[in-house]
Amino acid sequence: MNNLSAFNKQNFLMFFSILFAGVMLQGCGGQRDEPFDPGETPCSSSSSSSSSSVSSSSSSISSSSSSSSSSSCSSSSRSSSSSSKSSSSNSSTLSSASASSAAVEISLIGSGTKTNTTIETAGKKAQVVTESEFNNITGAYSSINLTAPVFTEGQVFLIDDGDVNGCDAHFEFQENLTTKEVGDNGLKVLLDYREKPSKSPCTPSVSPSRPYYFYYIKSKKLLAFEDNIVD
């Protein structure tokens, strides 16, 4: 009888202990009704965890997932780099355009329609006038003494339309020219001419005119002249 009473007492204590433990777990939050939210993960930890958790057998998935996890983080840096590339390209496009033409200072220092002396060649021509030739050549064309420019910084060239008798077809200089760089030390001078047709019937002038132009170009590069016929 005593053994039965002791057994019942032990069972009662065990039941009470289990009941007490259940009550304590209920009160301390042993169960959660809502899933745990760790909050937003920083970009650096997200990309590192995704790369470390993927196995080697799925390398293609690893590369795609890591790139997707870091895409939102690096969007601003990609946009800034793309804009700098664009400006570099624009600057690269703008530099090549200026290299094709030469921005050179050119000034007219003397011109006329009648020469001071008779010129041997009748046709038109364009030529460079050196410093040693300047006084002789300008004096043959102009009755006014032209002031010599600074030859250490540039050079002089002559454009001569040739004899114009008023009846024959000829090319007339339009007093317009452009320059283009040729190689490292060359400069092409494009001269605009307009074709003048012959006139018939026509009486040639007794004293033909001879339009001429002396230009100073602030460049020491080698000059090459080219006719550009305009409409």
C-alpha cells in the first residue's frame, strides 16, 4: 500500500512538472505566428553570401544570381561610367573633326586689277613669295609699296588671275579660300574659282586687266595650292 502511494505521488509530481514547463514555454514565445524578418541586407553582404552559398556544380547560376544581386547596387556607378564614356566619345568625335581642317590666320595685304609692270606669263598662277623675293614681286604687281610682314611667323603667297581681255573664257578667283592640313608639315590651300564663258561677238580690250592678290598666312608649313571650281 505504501509503495502504491509513493508511485502515485511520483507520477503526480512528473505530470505537474510537464504542465509547468508547457506553461513557461507558452509565455516565453516558444512559437512564432509571423516569420522572422532580418531587415534589408546591405549590398556587399548580399553579393558575398550568394557567391559562397552556391555549389560548384551550378556555376552558371552563381554568376547570374550574383550579378542580379549586385545590379541594383552598381546601377549608379554604371550610369556615371557610361556618361563619361559618352563624353569621351564626343570629345573623340569633336577632335578628329578639327584635325581635318586647319584654323590658320590669313590676311589680304595687297590686291589690284592692273599690274605695275608687264608680267611675262599670260595665264593664271598661284605661288609662294619668299622674303628675298617680296620687294621685287610685289613691286612688279603693285604701284604701292607693300609692307613686308613678319616672315619668321608666316609666309606670303600670290594669286594671279592672268590676263583677262573681256572676251575669252577664263577662271575668276572668288576671293575665297580654305586650308586643310596635309601630313605633319603640309598645308593645302583651296582656291575658289568660277568659270567665266567666252563672249561672242565681243571686242577684246586693248589693255587687258590682270586681277592679283597677295595674302599673308601665319604658318610656316609647306603650302600646296589646289583649284576648287564653284558654280
